[in-house]
Amino acid sequence: MIASERNRPRASAAREGLLILLAALVYAAVRVFTEGNRAQAEANGRRILRLEQALHINSETALQSPVLAHEWLATLANWFYIWGFWPVLAGTALFLYTRHPAEYVLLRNAVFVSGLAGFLFFALLPVAPPRLVDPALVDTIREHTTWYRTLSPLKVTNQYAAMPSLHVGWSLLVGVAVARATRRWIGYAFAVLMPVAMALAVVVTANHSSWTPWSAPPSPPPPSRLPCICRICARFIVQSCGRPDPGVVRLDDFHRTHTRPRSREMADRSLDRAPSVCAEER
């Protein structure tokens, strides 16, 4: 299967580069449009903050406080937020393009479709990140990773794209693509851990709210439920990669199991009747 997948014709590199350039231009256009809606974005961010407080699900401060107490944890979250997004996405795309062209096409299409949906959401409903609307939160990247703001200045990035979180959504897509391509336990582990770690990173760095499921769970789950959540995520990844759950009976297996004996019985009966039919014809 893998050998046949490698032999499939790859998409033109020039065409892929043109598509990426087009997507970058769309992103730049959306950024310019949302820059003029700063007041609306901050108002929407404050509405989400008040809604979280009213529902008692504002967990950003509770998640960030222990990280701020240890500088190495803040640096780790910053680095994962930075290096776990574009570099991982680009590296995965290059790996799939050269080794698994079919999976690359699926990932590319999924990223483009979800990205366009996210860009539309950013343009119609810009939302400021929690670090700009909640004074209790700290911009950990500005405080502990100043070089990132130098390489990626605010004039290039979209500051009012806090919902939905493309960081988390694309991390999930990358994980599923790697799991489908490798079909090994390390790929499945990557598919489960990557989006979970990114969801924690975007909340800890105060770049996305934990209220929306696009960013992270509404509140940190109790430790007793973590194994159950991991099993559910792993089962979802395995089933999406074409590995059926052993506890589920597939329709084709049921049909094959229950129709094969009947077909054999009918074949045996036809063989038994063959001599008698030949005798009658004589």
C-alpha cells in the first residue's frame, strides 16, 4: 500500500507554491481588514470574558498561574506555541509530499478549507486575545520570548484572530495526517498529544480563550478523567485512519460471515443434483 502510494504522481511544486502564495495573500487581506476593527475585536473579547465569568468557566488564570511560577514552563509553552505551528505544518507537508502524496493532498485540502472558514470568521467577527482584554493575564511571549516579536512583528500577524484557533485545528489535522501515513503507534501518539499540547499552549500563553472548543476544553478536566479522554482521542484517531474498532461489527464482515456458509451449501446441493440431471437428459 505504501509503495503504491509513493508511485502516485505528485502535484506540481509550482502549483503548490502558487496556492500557498494565494493563501498568504488572503491572510494578509484579512489582517488589514481586521486591523481597522480593533474596537470591535476588543469588545468581542470582553464579551467572551464576561460570559466565561458568568458561567464560571474562566480557566485561563488558573492554567497560567502555575506556569508563571516557573520560568522554564513559560518558555516551554512559548516555544511549543511558536515552533509547533508553522514549522511542524511545513515539515509535515514536505514529508507527506515526498513520501505519501495522497495524504499530502488530503492535508492540503483540509488546511485550505478550514483556513478559509477561519479567515471568514476573523473578518466577520474579530476577537481580541485574552492577553489584550484581561488584565490578570500575562503575554508570556512578550515577557519571556522577545525575539519572536522581532521575527514576527505585530504588523505581520493578525492580533484579532483569537477565535477560532487555527493553531489547535491545524495541529489536529497534522496529527491525523501523520497517523494515516505512518500507521504506527508513534504516529497515533503524535496525533493525540500534538493537539492536546497545542490547546494547552495557546491558553497558557493567553493567545486564545479556553471557552471555545476550537481552542481548548472549557475547563481543565480532573486527573481521573484524563485516561478516558486519551482513550477517546486515540479511538477517534485510529478509526479515522481506517483501523476498525475491534468491538464494532462492520456490515461487510457481518454479510461475509453469514452469507458464506449459505452459498457453500447451495453449491454443494447443485453438485449433488448434477448427476441426476445428466441422467434424466440421457
